[in-house]
Amino acid sequence: MPQMMPMEWTLLYLTFLATFLMFNIMNYFAQLPNKQSKTKESINIHKTNWKW
């Protein structure tokens, strides 16, 4: 069985690399960022005074 020429290995590598990068880029940009709500929610802080 003849071996592949080095140029064919390079093209095969570039094909898989391009496919991998396109897949990752499409998944990255497919998600819309969460819009921040304009109303701020106040944080309730309950301070406990310890009396020993």
C-alpha cells in the first residue's frame, strides 16, 4: 500500500484544522450574550451582633 505524499498529509491536516476552527468559531458566536438588566437588585446584608 503506497504511502501518502507529504503534501497530501499537509492538505489533510489543514482540512481538519479548518473544520475544527470553523466549528469552534460557529459555536462561540452562536450564543447571544446575556443582556444586563437595567434594574439593580439590592443586596441584603444581615449583620449579626454576637453577644458572648
